[in-house]
Amino acid sequence: QGFIDNGAVLIEARIHARRSEFNDLEKSDFLIPSETSEVVLIVEGKKLLLCKDILAHHSPYFDALFNGNLIESKEMEMEIKDVVYEDFLILLNLIYGNDEMSYYHCRKFLPLADRFDCKKIKYDFQMHAIGFDGLYLRVKLGLASEFRLGFLLDHCMALLDRSTKILKLMKWEDYDKLTDEIKEELEKKLNILKKTEVNDADFHRDLAVMKIAGRMYRRSFSCV
């Protein structure tokens, strides 16, 4: 908003400072003991105080880890190896319901959701991606292929309703990264669409010829 004061233009700007992504991730007090923190998971040397029931409910992996007969299930502190701390925090915040589902972090949490078999997280992401118009179809299909996202795959296949769309997709630089099963399904659908489109073209051509013939007949009849 601008103002004029003694011939000078003053500009008022409202600036909303955003915390860094890392600080946002740690907003969930996983580092502070609480009544529900029953277990400690160690990720990259950092201790996270977590609730067994919440993790076990969302992940068969953690259910077996906490409630199985393994020696680890009797321990209060367990190390999770080969996991990036910041990525794991993103997954935790989604599991705990502290963050809304977002495409922008999917490359961080989807591999972990896949590894720990967090079905609800994967389902929620698919529903989000299906309704997210700002995401290219080929990107959605790539994610569906990489992380075995069935609902998202079905959505993509339904949108590929013309042979030209599939042919364009096949020129995509990452097309070969799709699974063999998906590429085979695309080739089958392409062949079906080509036949259907040829039949449709023949039908519309015949229909157009019939309409022209009908008009010519009516004109000749009116001249009698």
C-alpha cells in the first residue's frame, strides 16, 4: 500500500517470514518426552521419542519391530539405519497428522512409506496427486510406476484416452524407466485405441456421406 508524505512515496509492505523446511519438520516435539513416547528410534545419531501404537498402526514393519518376538522389540532404543533424518521427520509428521499431504516432499517420504509399508500414507498421497491439476500426467505415471501406486496408475490410464496421448508419452525421456508391465499395458491400450479410432472415423465418414446423400435427395425431390 502506498502513501505520499512531503512529496515522497512511502510503501508499506507486509512480509511473512517462513521458517526453514528443517525447522518446520521439527515442530512436532519428537525430541521431547511425553506421556505417549514409549520408544526411542535413533536416526543418524539423533533420538526421536515416539509412540509405539501410532507407528505400529500405520506400519506392519514397526508393528513387527515393536510387538514381535525379535530381540529388538524388547529394547527401548532402536536404530533405524539407511534413513535420512530430515526425510524420516517428514514421514513422521504425516503419520502423526501434523502436516497436510503435499506433492513437493513426495520424493523424500514415498521411498520410506514404501520401505515401511505405510499403506495409508501411500493412499493419501495418491488421492492428493489425483486431485492435483498442477502435476503433469507423465510425472504421476512415473510415481505410480516407481512406488507401485495402483489407484494413481488407474487414474493415469483412464486419462490416456487417445492414441495421440500415448504416442506423445512414449517420446518422454523417462519412458523407459516405467515398469515393463506398465509399458506392456500402454502398448495394448494404444493398439485398442487405434482400432477404435479407425472405426469411429469410418462411422463418421459414412454418416457424413449419408447426410450429404440425404440432402441431395431432398433437393432433387423438391425440384419435381
